[in-house]
Amino acid sequence: MLDATAELLKSLTEANGVPGHEGEVRRLLRGRLDKLGQVSRDALGNLLCTLQGAAERPRVMLAAHMDEVGFMVRHIDEKGFLYFLPLGGWFDQVLLGQRVVVQTRRGPVIGVIGAKPPHLVPPAERRKVVERKDMYIDVGAVSFEEVQQIGVRVGDPAVPLADFIPLANGKTYLAKAFDDRVGTALLVEALQQLKGSDHANTIVGVATVMEEVQVRGAATATRSAEPDVALVLETTIAGDVPGISARQSAVRLGGGPALFFFDKRMIPNPALRDLVLETAEELDIPVQPSLVEGGGTDGGPIHVYGTGVPTVVVAVPARHIHSHSAIIHRGDYDLALDLVVEVVKRLDAAAVERLAD
């Protein structure tokens, strides 16, 4: 039987929301956030929830993105096969044979990603990785007209089809879209805890859109939130799998939440980073440093807004992100939640002023 946190993670990960099509996730979150604070939406689709504390300022932004990696139909051939482009970063090797849901105006259409069958591939070609350009989505149709009849059109989004599953050890969860539904879950539960506590600031929780396609939503969301300081709630790559050395990534499942020390688009504010580390030490929470050379987060546009916003990224480690099935550790999630809530409580006017020193 799932507890409230697992149920939240299940509902969010099983919802569908590729970049630019986050409506289902937004509706789920709005149902939760309406009970916590003043909720609004900007024209790009970002959802904002303002929780007033004992002081108008500083304004503390908690940001997590709603979108997940997926696909868009780009062409339908005469036999009814769908060719697709990626929305977000995909490794071609994880695609073949996976099920997807094409979201059409008439409802969901299930299909599978296919390619030329191995029995008809010359031996030399079998050793090569099949590239995305040679793949298609098969929805079981036999003609272009049949695809039209079931409602599929060019431009329709396609989403990985995968359930939320607690794994055998009871400590880890398997699901799609932990990047970044784990962050949106943290956002909801942090606001729930902070609503009933004293905090000398105003909190603006923001669920952003289109992070996976050049962090577009965070740019307009930050203008709406007007933060003095920001915490981005994310996932990060767990390096505890075969083929990755500790030099490449020492982050592991069950090792506690991660704190970004570097990513491609942002170097975190050193004083805010140290405040997070000091708070974690006081709470006896282990924190794992994460340095990501090949990607960025919503922190990129947030930290350069206006004259600058001190920003850090707190993350839950995940194996196999940007695939149909990622794995997180519940202990890492719970400790990340404790850490975020306590850091936010400490961000009063004096603390935020010191971040500029």
C-alpha cells in the first residue's frame, strides 16, 4: 500500500506532459496548490503558487519543471507509420521496442517504436546501433487514411508509456518522468509543510514548462515571481551504475540529496550553496556534490534575471533518466524535502542580504 508521498509521485509520473503540452500535469498540480496559496498562471503555461509568510520580502522562489522528455509526430507515411522528432535529449539506444502514447484530439493512441526487423538486416549492419531517423512509431494501422481516422496528426505529442512501480526492496521506485516530477512533488510537499510554519519571507512555488527544450518556461516564470533568492528542485544523474567511475560521478542512490556545484548554464551562488551545506550538517543530512558538464536546469535563466538572483539546485539522484524507466531512492527524496524546508525557513531578509557579500 502506497503512502501519501508515493501516491503523489505515482500520479505525477504517470501523468503525461512533454514540452509545450504540460496541461495534464498542470491540472494535477493546480488541484494540490489551490489549497496552499494564491495560484496563478502565466501566458506560457507556468503555474505559480504564492505563500505569504511573516514578511513581504525576501521572495523565495522554489522551481521545478512539469515537462518530461518525449516526442512529436513529424510525418505519417502511406502505410500509417509515424516518424517523430525528439522533445528533449534522448539516447537512441533506449528507444527501440518501447511503447508510447500519442496524444491526439480524440484521445490517447498507443504504439510502439520500431525499426527494420533483425532477420532482414545484413550481419554487418546488425552490429550497428539503430539511429532514431530509421525508427518509426507503429500504432497498428495499415494506411495513412486509417491513421487519420483514429485522429493522429502531424504535430501530436507522443509520451513514454510506463507505470510507477515500487521495487522489491521497498526503498526504490521505478517510473518515467522522475525528471522532473520528483521536483514537482518536492514543491508540493515543501509548500504543504511551510504553510503551517513560521517563515519570515514570501514563498513563490513555480511549476515551469518547457525546461527540456532550452529552459524556456523559467525565463517568463522568473519575471512573474520576481525572486530575491531561488532553489531549483531537480533530479541528477546517479553514477552508481556499471561503466561510470567515481571520477565521472560519485552520486549514488541512497546517499542523500545532491547539491549542484556546477552545470553547463550555472555556477551556484557560493554563499547560498554554503548555507545549504551548513543546514544539512546541522540536520545530519548527507549531501552529495553533483557536477554536470553536459546539461543545465531552470537555474540558468533564473540566476541571471534582473540584476541577478542567488540560486542553487537541490536534486534527488536518479538512475536511467531520459528513458522510459528511471529509479530513485525514497530516502533521498525524504531527506531532500527536509533540507529544502529548513533552508527556506532560514532565508529571512538578513540571510538573503548576506548572500551578496
